[in-house]
Amino acid sequence: MSLHWPWALVALLAVPLLLVARWWLNRRRRRTAIQVSSVALIRAALPKRSAWRRRVPVVLFLAGLLALGAGVSRPQASVTVPTDQSTILLAIDVSGSMCTTDIAPNRLAVASDAARAFIESQDNGVRIGLVAFSGIAGLLVAPTTDQDALLAAIDSLTTARGTAIGQAILTAIDAIAEINPDVAASGVDLGDSAPNGAAPSSPGPLGDYEPDSIVVLTDGSNTQGIDPVTAAEQAAARRVRVFTIGFGTTEPAPMVCTPDQISGDATGGNWGGGPRGGGRRVQQIDEDALTGVADLTGGRYFQAEDADQLADVLSDLPSEIGLQRRDIEVTVWFVLGATALIATGVGLSLWWNRPRV
């Protein structure tokens, strides 16, 4: 809870001032009281009222004034709300191991289909950017709502050697920085805003994060470039969440890709003329690093061992990415509460003091 006009809390002084005024009037009334011969006769003439009936309306009235005084300061509550202004940078691993056929027909084909379905399912207000990474990382499509451009880029993905997960995160940060002035590009010194590269403190489950997020889909471990956790520290310092997906199994399987899925440097030569593959391969996913990246930035790590699990993960992501913690003004609730308290107090006072016939 925060206050937009904290200085307005001075209005709360009205309550103690009223109490002081009531005390002073009661004291003055006692000084000017008329002496009568029989107090018992006067008590008999007055209507019977218990002490609590005299106090309840006063307490309700004062509580209403306190609520009204607090409402003048324009209180704001930090709540979780959906947003349609989010940006998602989807970083897809296109290393040679994505040709592994433990998930038929191969990992790259399944990942491409899942990414295509994810893009097509988004609302028009959500911007999506596409990063592909192997030994290097490149921005294929800057954040956009043009689904045709994104789908065309997905269809053009080809594999190459190496896995640079950390560089993919930095490339995604730079793409976000181009459209969000509140996010600095990677490598920019942020001073003391996040000492020692640590993540900023979070006031709630979602923290005070930017509406832009990064989703990293990989089937292996980092082999080149900056360490993923080091890159995640830069994302955390900028309050950008990173969600990671470990895709694939540990079952040995052949590596088979079609010619259009292989670039010239995938295995040191250009494969063509039909599906080609190498020997059986056991691929280990660096779950510790992927979990560390997600935890450090406020995201989550997911594991997907087949096409259905990957589709489920990507379909569930918008429910987390599309939520933001915002400060919402709740003045109206204070005013309504104050009105109810004051009206109840006045109503009870009038009812209990109504003339007896």
C-alpha cells in the first residue's frame, strides 16, 4: 500500500480535534448545569439508554471520518493485473543437436511447430520477437505484432554448431531495450541500482518487473560465449524476467535433419540431397543453469520431453508473462467505507433516540 498524496493525512487530525471539542463542551456544560431538587425525577423522565448505545454511533462516526481522511491521501494498492502491452522475446536453440530424433521427426521440427502455434495463439496487442542461437545469437525478427513475419522466420530456421545461451539472453535484452526506454542495453553500467549484479528486491510474487520477458528454449548446455547466469544477472538488474525451457530426453537417438534444416557450418560441411544424420547421441540439458537463470530473474524453468509437453508449456506461458503488478488507486473504496460507517452511525443514533410514544 502506498499513498499518492501522503501530506493529505493531515486531514486525520480532524478526529482528535473533534474529541477535544467534545470534551471541552461537556466540561463547559457541567459548569453551567442547573441544580434541581430531585435528580431522580429527571432520570425517570429521560428515555432509557445503555452506555454502549451512546458510544456505538460516535465510534462509527469517528471511524468513518478516519477512513475518509485516509482516502483523501489517494491510497494505492499493488495488485496483479493482466496487461496487453507485453513483449515476448522467444529465443530458440538451433544448435546441431536439435536434429536429434528422440522426439519425432526431430527436435527442431517439433520446436518450430510449437513456436508457430504459440505465435498464432497470441492476441494482437502482444509483441513477439524472435532470436535464434547456436554458436552465436542473432535477432531474426524485432518485437512485432506481424505474425506473418514471425512465422516466415520460424520456417527458415537452420541448425549450426555450438550453443550460446548467455549470448541469446543478451541479444534479447538489447531487442527489448530498443522498444522500452526503461530497459538499458546489455553492457550498460547501471550504477548502484543492482549492486554486484544481484536481482532487485521483489515486493510480491511478480515483483516490480518490466512487462517484457524472455523465453529461452534449448536442448543442451552453454558451450560458447558468456555464461548464462552472468547474462541473467544483467536481465535481473533490468527487471526483465527470463523463462527457460529444457527440451528433449536423455535417450540416445540418431541426429537426422532435412537439407532445409541444415546450414553450411552445422557439421563442417553442407548436407544436401535428402535427410542426413550422424550417429546416436546422448544430449544432456544443463538444468542447473537453466533453473538458476529463471530463479535469478523471477521467471520459471520448465522441462518438456515431448511435443505435447512443449505445447503445454508454451500455451501456459502467457498466463504468467501477461500478468503485471501495478499500483491501482483504491480511494473509492475508502470513500465508500467511510460513507457506510458514517451513515450507519447517524442512522443508529436517530433510531435509538427516536421519540417514544
